[in-house]
Amino acid sequence: MQRLPSIAACAITFLSLVSPALAQQPPAPTTTQVPTTTLERIRAAGSIRLGYRADARPFSFRDGSAAAGYSVALCNEVVGALRAQLGLPALSAQWVEVTLADRFQAVQQGRVDLVCDAATVTVERRQDVSFSVPIFPGGISALVRTDAPSRLRDVLNETPRTDPVWRGSAGQLLTQQTFSVVSGTTAEPWLTGRLDDLTLSAVVVPVATYEAGIQAVVDRGAHVFFGDRAILLDAAARHPSADDLMVLERLFTYEPVALVLPKGDDDFRLAVDRGLIAFYARNGYVDFVNVYLEWFGEIDENARTFFRWIAPE
């Protein structure tokens, strides 16, 4: 009777058949963990991407080929703090120019990690992005020509008057004016809302930049240009017709300015806030006041109080 092959012999025969096929299989792919948070991406890349606007002086602007301004200086302080917090002494900063129209999308799409410009904090904007602790006590003011009628300046400043027809005539005067604002800024919906509240039908001419708004006033294409007071002051002072321009003392709104971050990334926001708060209070506020002084002049007591609320001694 013929003997059946042993189990061991069968196993050897099977392995000899399948081994060549196994040898031809490609190796299993190795999985690399993709950074899911901003801090993880910064750590993996060894760099942070900072967005800035070229047209938001004194907060941010392009100085030659470099980013400059108050917000830019604060972001550089944040980068220094992140180097220490993350243990990355060689962490580099990559400056990416953004615009007024696309700065929030740049954060949402991950093109930048942090925007360093003149963004004011609003509830509507919080639907799309997050914000750091405030970096400046901003607000809307108005720019007019120095030869603007004193009555118009009084109405805008709400200077008290005693004549009985003042309020009615003030509305009539404003209806006759042409106002200008930069499209996409908080001044635009604020002005529209104020005109609606007062049922005024004044002409509003949107412009693309602060320079265009100021030029409209210089050329008498607009009587009043509304915008962030700090930017108005800086832009008017640098304009060739500076002697013909004036920025009102009055603030129509009070709007904190802050850095813009990705929404929902609490760890990154905390790291940025820690860096800012530490800088505000460092050396008894002296270092921070020097930066403030460079871009805005003397810091008044209201501004000092504003920052002491954020970074108590």
C-alpha cells in the first residue's frame, strides 16, 4: 500500500509554493501622524506663519520687504514666548501678506497661524475665527477738512448747543453730507446702522483703503471719512495735505483690537495670550510702553488702565 506523505512534508511543499508570492508583496506603508493642532504643526515645521496687512499702519504695514508696525512687534514677542514654551530656540517666523478681504479666510484655510494687523473683535467675526486678549483699545472716529463748517464739526462731536432748533437742524445738516468708509471694516455696518437709526438719507461712498478715503476728503468728494482713529491719525499725519486735515477727538465706538487665531484651538490661543500678557507686565510695563510709544505716542491713563485690566501687576 502506498504511504501518504507526512504532514511536515506537505507543509514544506506549501511554503515553497507561497514564499515567492509573499516575497513579491510590497512592504506595508508606514503611517506618519499628521499634526492636528496649530502647536503641533508649528512644532513639526519649526516655524510659525504670521499674516500681516501692508495697509494698516501703524498696526501693520510693509516697510521695504519686511513687515513692521505695532501688531507686528507684539507678534514677534509672541514668537519669542513660543520658543520658550515649546522648547524650540530655533523657531522661525514666516511673514505672509494678507488683505483686509482675505485675512480671516487665511486663518480658516491654514495659510497663516496668526494674523497681526488691526482686527477688531466682534461677535459676528467670532463665528469664523478666534481672537487673542486685546492688544489695543480701538474705536471709530471721523476725519474732516480743517475748513469744514464749524457746525458740522460740532454736530459730529456732539458739542452742546443752546438754540432750540439744534437737534432738528443737525439731522438736516448730516443729510446733506457725503460720508466715506473702508469696505469690510466695522465702520461700514456701524455707519449704515446709525443712519438707519436716525432715518437719515445721506450719501455713503465706500472706498478700498484708508488712503483712498482720506484723498476723497482732500478732493472734497466726501465731507467725512469714518474709520479706526489710530489709523486715521497716522494716515492723516503722513498725507501731503496733512495741514488741511483733522481727526476728531470723539470716539463713536469702543472696539478692542486683537490678534486673529484659528477658531476652536484653545491651546494655541492660551499660548499666544500667555506671551502677550507676560510682555505687557514685563519689567514693570516699561518694555511694552516703549513699543506703544513708538507707534502711538504717549500712553494716556485710560490706555494704561486698559492694559492693567488685561495684565495686572
